[in-house]
Amino acid sequence: MTETAQLQYSDIEQAAARIKGAAHRTPVLTSRTANAMAGAELFFKAENLQRMGAFKFRGACNAIARFTDEQKRAGVLTYSSGNHAQAIALSASLMGIKAAIIMPQDAPELKVRATKGYGGEVILYDRYKENREEIGARLAKERGMTLIPPYDHPDVICGQGTAAKELIEDAGQLDLLLVPLGGGGLLAGCALAAATLSPSCKVIGVEPEAGNDGQQSLRSGQIVDIPVPQTIADGAQTTHLGQHNFAVIQRFVDDIVTVSDEQLKATMRFFAERMKIVVEPTGCLAAAAALHGVVPVAGKRVGILISGGNVDLARFAQLVAG
Ligand SMILES: *Cc1c(COP(=O)(O)O)cnc(C)c1O
């Protein structure tokens, strides 16, 4: 593990080399309709088409690839009910190591099944009576497993940053890069990559209106903790930024803005109707900011991270209909 204060672009290059062949180099999509709506040149990095359906595979894969033989023998451990669980389970199974995922008993059946399907051992807990950090610490101790958290880890940050590296390599220099924000793994990594590859590019994080802890944190200079935000962007229902993430975000991110659930739904609809892609609500954060005038983009070359596409079809239908 590299210390955050020393993280630099070469760490992202090394991450890219580690995940090469395992992660897809996802396409950069363009749309004349989107460009006309925004009056800008938009470049969409389609991580909804990444393995297991989200960019989280990059960070998980990079972190596990750095394990020593001893760590590999004992396996990897995490707690998550979302895309990180599937990312860890799949990365571990590709490398032939064990993965244990701690999930709440009431996690959606689909997610439990997907995680098991990728070979992960799912350990259910009662989120109203038990504490997942304690269960994690106990399992780590008993089984010698290494805990890889969903965002607050330098190797996770550098893995996620490879998405922006590929985007800038494929699209060329950008004026602006918009990135969805939850705990800050994706934003920190992408900002670190952009600082070297497209130095004059401004980097902006986009989080749900219901939970602007990232915006408050960046503006006040310290990590702000909020109650669990009520939003359809379930991948960004985080209550605070990670320590490692905040350190990088403070150095390289220009601003953090918010979008509403209504803007996310309209963006899901736009992606389905006009670009023929399925994007989950959280995956729409950055695009919603560009397409709804939340960030001025006119005349600019704008990179937009589409972070994931995991939404079950019944929910997708409900959200795009409303
Ligand atoms: C996890 C996730 C995010 C937020 O990423 P962080 O690294 O926690 O900021 C955004 N979109 C999707 C689809 C995710 O799964």
C-alpha cells in the first residue's frame, strides 16, 4: 500500500499495467444529440460496460493484484452490498483466491446472488443489531484475511484512476472532467490522472442533492459527516468521504456540485432512448450535471464518467417511466 500523500501519476500507470487483460478498456462514446443539447463536445467513458457492470472492478483488481503470497493464501474480505462486493468477488475468483463479503441480511437478493455467482462467500449480518466493522475485524483476525474497503484505500484510488487515464488517452486533452462522487475513490483517482495527462483540465465531482457531504467537505476544508442520504443514486449513499480520498480531492479537484433525482431519471431516459445504453442512477450523476446546465459546459471539451449500469430491469422501467 502506498501512502496517500505520495500518490502520483506513476502509481496509476502501475495500476493500469496490473489490471491490463483483466479489466476491459471500455469505449468512449459520443452523441451528436448530447453535444447539441449541451453546446459542447462530450466524451462519455462507458464504465457501465466494464466487467461486472461498473468501474469498481478496476480498484478491486488493482488492490488484490498487489497481495503478497501470504495474503493470497488467506484471501480478501470486504463489507459492501453494492458494486464493490461483486468487484471483489470477481477479482478474487480470477486470481484464484478466497473472498468473504459481509452484507446486511436485508440486502437485495439480486446482489447477494450476483456476489455468490462470482464465487464470493457471503456472510450476512443484522444491520440493526450488529456492527460490520467489528465483524470484519474479527474475521480478518481469525482468518488472516486482508480487508479491502470500497474507496478509502490508495490502491483502490489508483485502480479507479485508470478509467480517466484511458478516457484522456482516447479523447485527447479536455477542458473539463465530470465524475460521480460517493466516498471518493473514483473522483480522487480520476483527478490524479487528469492532473498529469491533461493539466489544464478542471475536475468536478458530482453527488446527489440529498447528500452534499463532499461539497461541504471541500468547501470547509474538513470531512463532513451526514445521515444516510435518501436518493435513487444508491452507489452514492455514503455519509462521508474517505481520509485518503479527501487528501487527494483537496489537492486536485476544483469543485463539487449536486444534481437532483429528477435530473438523474431524465438522464437515464436520455441514455436509453438516444444512446441505447442502460445506466444505473448513480452512473448518471456526471452526465446529468452536463446535460442539465448544472455546470457551464458550452464550447468546451468535456469528459464524462458513466460509472455503472447495474440496475434490475423492473426498477429501471419504473425509474425511466416516472
Ligand atoms: C461506488 C460507485 C460510485 C461512487 O464511487 P466512489 O468511489 O465511492 O466515490 C459511483 N457510481 C457507481 C455506479 C458506483 O458503484
